[in-house]
Amino acid sequence: MFYTRRDFGKLALAALPAASPLAAVLESARQPAKPDSRFAGVHIGINAPYSFRGLPGGPEDILNYCRQLGVSALELRSQPVEAFLGVPAHLVGARGGGRRGGGAGQGVGERGRGRAALTPEEQAAQRARAEELLKWRLGVSMDRVREFRRKYEEAGVFIEIVKFDGIYALPDDGIEYSFDLAKALGARAISCEISVPDTKRLGQFAEKHQLLVGYHGHASTTPADWETAFGYSKYNGANVDLGHFVAGNNTSPLEFITKYHDRIPHVHVKDRKRNNGANVRFGDGDTPIRDVLAAISKNKWQIQGTIEYEYPLPDGSDVMTELARCVQFCRNALT
């Protein structure tokens, strides 16, 4: 169920002590002022629409959620932008571009683990949809993309990173479109899942467009994986997921972030336990969220702290209330 800003504020405030920090956040979210989630020089953002689990994820929805939460920065996936641009409904979810071959080199999280193999007929239909989607994308007006950007920025929300799914399977002109889209949105980086061999090819496009690529790592990703990608291009970077790093590497990511801070456009802020432990509420795991945010602030690194909501929803709560808690946790860590 989606609440209006007024309804959300009333419901959330009624469930909290009036003097609590979270109540203050929600109270301020009801005001008409533009959102501002820059705390001590660190821009706190949200991975959208991914973090708004179970809620409508259209362009207006995302903007409304940001207003409610007081969040002024995003890592925005490309799908809401293309919805605004009018992508045909039957092409939503089409993968790749049809001319390079579907799925080769896709990273963890992009392969659809557990899915049955496609029949030859299904593969042919998928290729045809991919070709049609690519044709549509190459006809997109970047003026319309800039209109989307203006709409968000006039509301006080800045699209700093654009996330692309399935980018490795795109032909060259599809990748060109992706970089052009990100630049028209005002992004200072794009992001995608990491597939180390494919970062060599993608890094060449990043060099051409002089736009950093933040490769997202999971628990199986090691510093050596990113370092290999760094060697392919000076515009190959890292989207360090703090929780996944701790869960998979059993150590703090701070040393890696300090060493390569100029290669890191954003970190995913989440909390996990070591030894591939569970996602938990911020502050309940082994992830040094406060230490990382403090280092970004102290050193004035241009790294967005991107909240990625993944822990189980507590009984009696809802996604927006938990996201407000996450924002408040980051604020408290920095002020």
C-alpha cells in the first residue's frame, strides 16, 4: 500500500515517541522544503527503486518517497527513466541487444540463477525483443532525458549514479546509449554488477565518455577482482557494498576504500554479519558503517553513501519506516 506524504507522516509519528530522532525525521519529511540528505559533507542516497521493496516504482513514486524521507541523492536504475520515456510495455525486461549474444559475461545477480534453460523458440523471441528494444533506445531523445533530470533536480533530488542491468550483453551502440543516458541525467558515474573479464570492454567506453563505472561487488568479490578491473581502465571503479564486503572477506572495507577512494563513486550502506552472515538492521551487524561514513566525511571524498535496504522487514513495521531509520542512522553517524 502506498501512503501520501501526509498519511505516511501521521501513521509513522503515531507509532513513535514524539521526542525520538526518527519522529523528527518523519516530521521534517512532511514539510514542503526540498529534501537535503547531505550530512557533514557526505551525500546519503538510496538505491532506487530496489530499496522500495513491494512499493510502486514509477518515476513519480520514487520522487515522492525521496521527499518523504528527506533524501536528495540517488543511485537510480535505468528502468524508471525508460518508463518515463515511454518504453513499450512488451519490451520491459528484454535483455541485451541481440547482436552480441545474450547473457555472455553477465555478473552475479544478472544470470537469473535457478531459471530453467530457454527453448530455441524462447531464445529466438528473446533476441527479437532485444533487437526491438535496442532500436527503440537508439531513437530516444536525450532532450526528454534531460526533462526527467530537471523534474528531479527542481524537486531537490540529484541522480548521481545510474545503474544498468545486463549491460555486458549489449552491443556497442547499446553501451553508447547507456553512457549518453547517464550523462543526460547528470550522473557522475554509472554502476553495474562486476564481471571481471567484461570490465575490460566496458572500461574502454568509460574512457571514451570519461565517466567512472562503479562495479558492484557481492560477498564473493575480493579486492583483487576490483584491482584487476582497475588495471584495464582508469575509469573502472568500485561500488563497494559494505555489508557484502564484511560478510565475504571477514574484514573491514575501510583499508580498501582509503587506498582507492578516487575510484569509488559510492558505497552501498547495509549491515551484515561476518562469515556470510545475514543482513540485519543497521547497527546490529559487524559492518563498520559509522567508521566508513566518518572517513568519507573527514577526508572529503566524493563518495555517496547509498542506502540499500535488504534486511528482513521487522514485525509491525513497513519499508518506508525502516528506510527512515536507515537515513537517521547515517545522520547520527555523521552529526
